[in-house]
Amino acid sequence: MASLTLSVLIPAYNEERSIEDILLRAEKALDAINIPYEVIVIDDGSKDKTRFLAQRHKVTVISNSVNYGKGYALRRGLKDARGDVVVTMDADGSHRPEEIRRLIEPLMNDESADAVIGSRFADNGRKDSTKKLHIVGNMMFNLLLRILTGRTITDSQTGFRAFKRSVLDEIQIRSDGYAVETELTVKTLRNGFKVREEPITFDKRNHGSSHVNPLRDGIRILRTIIQATVETRTHK
């Protein structure tokens, strides 16, 4: 691992109650991995103290003037990211920074994987931390992706992932909102990259509510699956 560098991208919108805990734990976890790293927080137009609290830590903070959406925030973060490996994770406390190592280790072997999806449902993982409606929606999208790509993915909507930078350089991200997770899944699979899943722990938000609207974002995700499929070609 010592020859590689790591970028961790954390998009955040109104997460003042969780951002500092996430950043403190991320710093401790990344120091233990012992490779050069950077953490980039993309404050997506927060109306609370998210940006100011993040600036207390040894991270790069990028601020959007208004809330553009998660996909837009990730695109901004990628422009500044310098790592050979890029990790994306949420700022609401649902993802555990301590599990970053689990996601990046398969990428250290050039033949093992190009991208790693942190799955909430792999190996019969806990489902009690995720709303039933979201589980059902995720299963439906997973089935559609299996039909379109021929690959079985247990969690197409997760925000906790790791990529070789070369993969992200080849994929053009278009989604502005939460459909970005699906877009990344479709494009990594259909462009022939080696994708594997690793089980992760998923914790309930300990404050506030999810910014995801099941109906509105569900329609956008479905549209994104179709558009991303048309844009890409399946490599043999």
C-alpha cells in the first residue's frame, strides 16, 4: 500500500451534528492504514455549521454556494482529488470510517478489482438499519441491473465505495443528485471493470432524516439506469 495515495471524498449537506465525529474517526482509521491520504469534504450549500466545523480538521473543504446535489458534489471533489485510489462515503454517520481499509485492500492487487462496492446486504448483512421501502426499491433496481449487465449486485445504491482513479477518469458522471450511485454502478459494470462487493456495517442516522425522496429519487434512478445503459457498451 505504501506506494499508493488515497483520496476520501465526503459530500455533506447540513450535517453539523455528525461531520466532526466522522472526520475524527476517519483521521484515526487512515493513519492506521499508513499510506499517504487526503480527505476532501464537499459542503453542498449547507445552511448550518457543517463547513465551519469541517474546517477545524486537517481536510480540504470545498463549498458550493447552493445545494446542487450529491452527484454534483462528487464531481467537484474529483476535480481536486489526487489519490490513486478514491473512496466515497456519506457524512451522516451511517458509514464507518474504520471500514475504509476493507474497501481499499482489494484494489491493492491489480488483478483483484478495479472498484469495490460496500454492500449493506452482502453476506446476509443487517437490514434493520435501512427503511423497508428503501430495501424494496434497492432490490428492484438490483434486478434491473442484473438484466442489463448480467452481473449480480446486492447493493446498487450504496454511497460507500472505492475506485482506482483510472476507473473514474474513464467514466463521465452526469447525475447531480442521489442517482449518481446507480450511474457509477452501471458504468463500472458495463465498461468491463472488475467490480466486487465487500460487506459493510450500516448504522441508522442518529439525527435528522434522510434527504432522499423515495418517489422523486426513485424515478430519477430509473431514468439514470436507462441513460447510463445507452451511453455505455459492454466489453467482452
